[in-house]
Amino acid sequence: MMNSIEVTVERMGLVSDRYRISLVVLCTTFLILCGVSYKHSIFDHFESVSKEQAFEGGGQNLGSTVQVNRDSEADKTCEGRGQNLTHKNLGSTVKAIADSEAVSKNFSFTNSAKDSSPLTRNHTTTDKLLLDGLIVSGSDKISCLSRFQSYLFRKASLYKPSRYLITKLRKYEDLHKRCGPHTRHYNKTMKELIRPRNKGHSSTLCKYMVWTPVNGLGNRMVSMASAFLYALLTDRVLMVDFRDEMTGLFCEPFPNSSWILPNDFSFRDGRRHFETYQNMLKKDRENSSRQVSSPLVLHLNLQHTSDNPEKFFHCDHSQDLLSNVPLLILSSDQYFVPSLFIVPSFSQELSKMFPERDTAFHHLGRYLFLPSNHVWGIISRFCQAYMAGKDQRIGLQIRTFPDLSAHQVKMDQILRCAIRNKVLPELELRDSMISPWKNQTKSVLVTSLYSYFGESLMTMYLTRPTVTGDIVGVYQPSHEEQQKFDDNMHNIKALTDIYLLSLCDVLVTSSTSSFGYVAQSLGGLKPWILLKLVDENIPDPPCVQDFSMEPCFHYPPKHDCMGKPLHKNGKAFPYTRACLDQTSGMKMVSDRE
Ligand code: GDP
């Protein structure tokens, strides 16, 4: 480890020869004394927690959280300095929200200095508690602590959901309660789909969309949010096929019902053969003069593939065909929300739902993706232990592939980006008299599959003071060493990292990574994006600041609805702009842009 640190520091030109020996000795001694070891991440302990404990321990967790918080007198919060919320308050919050919505009286909630921008809206505590109306006030509190505690851990959003969106969500919740898994309507519809009485004509009461997992967690979350928006627009009920690997990650988002695909669902992969969307389009083209009968169940593949035939999903005619299909099974790893904005028949509805077009994931994500009590326990404890009470929280999301030389270059790029843009303070190389006590404290959260980044950065900031005198603590919650599939604990760590990043004040993210997109969008942040290396060299500039918090839609349509090629990328569509990290991709932009 020392070698790599030495190399990194030397490459950065941050120390002169005369310091090197004392530097290594100092580091070694310090690390031994502190017993700091990244070989054991905070999660090693959790590996032994059985699934049952993990997912059924919500109530118990609550008890102990409340107890600990009530007992603690420490004035530390996870909202940064300037907040008067204490652990004690956090504990009483749980009780207060359980008692009444007049919870605001129990708090003295002051926004931090950083929160005083003119964009900041007036938020009452009840607004914050209910995420400005995204969350319905009567929801069950105990089964999903994050629903009502998340506002204690992050600054109030600068972006308010529209009244129209809130009305749509409440209507959707009613629909889901009526038609969701194992309701009378659901049972009747499934029976009808298995044995249709009237061949070719659907008389089902409710329509459904089943989301299925593709690729990593970030990809899954952006496609799930897109699927939910599609369900809102088309009055479909969304069910999610989480399998074992995603079980217990999230709370149920819709009150008094479940979005989990039932085990006895008859149309799971391979159980039955069904029509594909692409085939339906082909048949439709071949029979342009007469109407093609709609299938009852359809596989809608919106995944990016290498051949990537045009999907025409952004066209009204395709949407007309899809509207007649009672059950859609979706495979997608994409944030396809921008393609919904450009469907003419959806665009008016969407502009009412999202008058600020670049807030779609921000609102939908905060509504849908509430960490389960088990995951929330990890997030909130980590936050309180390592991020609370700091002047600034900085998140570095580092997505790389496992070649060591690339790691060193990447580390150099991160430092060049972060120091140039004053995200991280520079090291003081001369002997100086800077007193650390009067200066700022910064908590740097490093998320990466590899321990190298957290270790290197931590050592760097322990080894020398900063020019500003700021004290920098570096924390990396986990390092999985490789991306894993079908692994529940791996996904818990990924969600923890994503969520913790979203609680930061400033982010540096890796280009084209949906992992980073989800974090920035949940947090309402415009990150510094590390640009791709050019032939293993750091580009200049090493990073650029994003113009929007929205995820990038990597593969937008290339043809119009008549099949004519469109001019390059997003410019072909109104209110869109090419993504900075993938110029062939696009994002919605708001009128503010
Ligand atoms: P993308 O591939 O960068 O777009 O992001 P995805 O989230 O879709 O896929 C990457 C997957 O690799 C994640 O879901 C994790 O399983 C794993 N992974 C990558 N980076 C990290 C990290 O920083 N922390 C953790 N815990 N897992 C990561």
C-alpha cells in the first residue's frame, strides 16, 4: 500500500525528496496507531446478518434507534453544521410523526448558511417531512423509517413538485390499491390473461407493467423510475420483479399495497411464450391497411443492444398500439424518460407534471426509492458517525476497471479536478503555522469498488496539512473489488453508497455512470463529471460541471416517426440538450437553462 501511495504523491509532485522518508514513517506510525484498516469495510459485520434478520428487523431497529437517540446528548446531526437537530430530536421525531403532523413545533430547524440561496423556498417542517407533498401524510411510519427521516439527513430540496404531480401520485396510489397484486381486480385480470374468454379482445379491468432487472443497480433505478412515469402516464399498475438479489432494499412506495411481483405470477421469464414489441411493430408495418389484433401480454424491450434497432417508442402510433395491451413486461437499463417527453400525446401531461423538466428523476426518485429499515439503519449510522457535524460533505464516485495503472491515473485526475475546482483543498508543502482548529472540517465520502482510492486520499490528507488549514476526513464505506450479480448484500452496499453520495453537498462523479446519476439526482446536485481518459491520459479539463441533475438518456431515438434519420442527438427534439459525458445521449432541460 505504501508504495502506491508514495507513487501517487510523487506523481502529483506534492512532496519534495527531503520529506519522503519522514512521510512514510509518519504514515505508517499513524495508521498503526489508529488501527485504520480498509481491508475490513463497515459491511464485513453485516455479511453475517441473515436475510431474515435483515428484512424483518425493522421494528426492532426502530426501538434501538429511538433509544440510542434519546439517550444521546451529543449535538451532532447529519445535516451539517448550523442545524439544531440533535440525536435527541431525531429520536423524538419518530414519536412525533407517529403522534401527529404538528411535528414542526418540536423542532428548531435552521437552514445552514449554504442554504440561503435565493432559490431556497420556504419550507415548513411538515413540508420537509412529507417531501413537499410527495409523500402522503397518513403513510405507515414504522415500516419505512426513511420515508419520514430522510429530510433530517439532507438539505431541503430547492425544487418543489407541482400540484399536478402530487395529484397524479395520489390517483396512482388509489389505482395501485385497487389493482395491485392479489387484489380482486388483479386476480380476475390474471385469470383472463391466462385463459382469455374473448380471443384477441381484452376486457381486463386493470392494465399492468412489470419491470424486470437489467444490469447494475444504478441502471435498474433509472429504468424503474422511467417505468413508473410510464405507468403514471398510461394508467398502468407497476409491479417489480426484484428476485432474491433486490429483496429488502427498498420500502414499499405505495401505501397499503405492494409493488412486488407475486411469486405465483404466471408470466415470469420462460414460463410462457409471449409476443415482443419489435415483432408487433413489424406486423403492424406489414399490415398497414388493417388493424393488427393486440396481444394480451407483450415483452417490451427498451434495453440498449449492440444492433439497437430503432424502437419508435417516442411515436404516438406505437403508443396507440401499446395502449391496447393489458400486460407489458419491460426490460430496460435506460433512463428513457426523455423519450416520453417527446411523445406528442404525453408532452402536455408531462409539462403539467414537471414544469421544471429537469426535475423528473429528482421527484420520482425521492418518492419511489426509500431505503428499507435495514438499509436505512446502515445509511443513517454511517452518516451520523462520519458525516455529521462537518462543514462540508464531499462525495467522490469513482467508477473504474481493475487495472492498477489506470487507478493511479484516475486518482491524479480526481485530484486535478477537485483541487482545480476547489472541491478539495490543496496540500501545504511548506512547514507552516496554520492552526487547524479555526478552520473548516470536511468529510469526504469515497465510493468505489476498490479500496485504493479511499486509502490513497486518506493517507494524503493525514500526511500533510492543507493550505487552508481545513481538516479533511476520508471515509469509504465498502470496496467490493468487483461488480457482482445475484448478490443481495452487494446491492445493499451499492444502495448505501448511492444514497450516502446523495446526502453530500458537492459531488464528483464518473462519466456515463448511472450509479452517479441516481446519487446526483436524488440529492438535487449538479456534479463535476470526470471526463473519460484519452488513451490513458487525463483530458484537459479533467472534469466539467453538469448543467443538470437529471440522468442522461444514453441512446435516444435516431429516427423520426416516419423512419427518417434525425440530425445528430438531442438537438432533434425540443427542450433537450446533449449530455456532457456522452454527446450522443440527451437530457431534458428546463426553461431556466
Ligand atoms: P454503471 O454501470 O456505472 O452505470 O452503474 P450501475 O449501478 O448500473 O452498475 C454498477 C454496479 O457495480 C453497481 O450497481 C454495483 O453493483 C457495482 N458498483 C460500482 N461502483 C460501485 C461503488 O462505488 N460502490 C458499490 N458498493 N458498488 C459499486
